[in-house]
Amino acid sequence: MPVIGLAEDDLKIAGLVKKGLEESGYTVVAVSNGEDALAIFRTEQTDLVILDIMMPGLNGIEVCKRLRDSQRELPILMLTALGSLDDKLTGFNSGADDYLLKPFHFKELLVRIEALLRRSHTPVFADESVLQFEDLTLDTISKEVYRAGTLISLTAKELSLLELFLKHPNRLLSRQFIAEHAWDINFDTGTNVIDVYVNFLRNKIEKGFSRKLIHTRINMGYILK
């Protein structure tokens, strides 16, 4: 489960963002000033950091620069009311990967976070055409799937779904994320098509095996773990 560091001195905004992210399956470590952000996010294992710019003590720009000096691969998103071109350039020049203005829609924040995490958590394999988790493997070229040496036959949609899970192990995937990234379609909340195909996939890769791999998070989505 990805851990997100949140540095925001507006307690109302911080509370709303923290609640929304936790409901979306993330773990959130929240602080309200720059000094704490620097001290905690340098040492805690965080997968992404959200920084307000105008904070007591060290501002977000300075925190971003220092975090970037010590952890160059850490995704950093600026969340701020400062929206001029110069403000944005300052943010990006300090090392930020993305810049979102207040007020904002939470769904947009979530999409940007997912995009940053995808870029930073792309698995590296000895053979990049082969994706593997535990005893489950998928050859993305031959489209062959094996579990514990047993060949498993999947449809095209099931293959796309499995590939998405294998590229994001131990991460909660929302139904909307699955629809958009496995099949490039808009998610219709009035249908259960995602749940149906996840169950099809489960039946094929888990039947006959004692260990379950795809787990349900009620009202949130699915996770390969």
C-alpha cells in the first residue's frame, strides 16, 4: 500500500485530503510545517510527497529542494494557491514533478497521484517482457500465463487485466483505474463489468491453488498481494 507524505498547514484541507486518500487505499503521513516535512519525509519510507508552498518555517519550495537533494527519485506534487507562471516555474525548478492549484477537485488530485506513482513504480525485470508475482508469470509477447508451472488460458481482456495487476503489485486499484488503464474505457458506475472480469480472472489463476492472490477491498477496488 503506497505511503503518501502530506505537508499542509491548513488543517481543514489537510483533513479532507488525508481522509480522501485513505478511503482510496493510501496510507497518509500528515504534517503541518516545513521542518517536520523535511525531518519526517527524509527518513520515513514515503512513495510520494504532497507539499503546500506557504507553510510556517521552511516553505514548500525549500523543502522540495532539500528532499530532491537527498531523494532524487521521490515523486513530489506541489499543492498551492500560488498560480502565476513564475510561481509554477519556481516550483518545477525546485524539483517538483507536478503542480496543482487550490481550489482543486479531489478526483484530479487522485489522478495526478496515480500518474506519478505509475512513473516511479514501473517494475524492472531481468526480461522486461516477463511479468512475475510469486509463482504467477505472464509473458507479454507470447501471452502465455503460468502459475507454478501450469499453463493457464486467458481471454484478451483477462490478459490485459492480469498485466495491469502484475505491473502494480501490492497496490490498491480502483475500478475506474482498472477500466481506464486495462481496457482504455470510461468506467460506468452503474455496471459490475469490472467485478465480473476480476472474478473470471480469479477463477482461472486461483482455482486449485491454496494461496489467493487478488483480494477485494470493499467499495475501493482490488489488490494483488
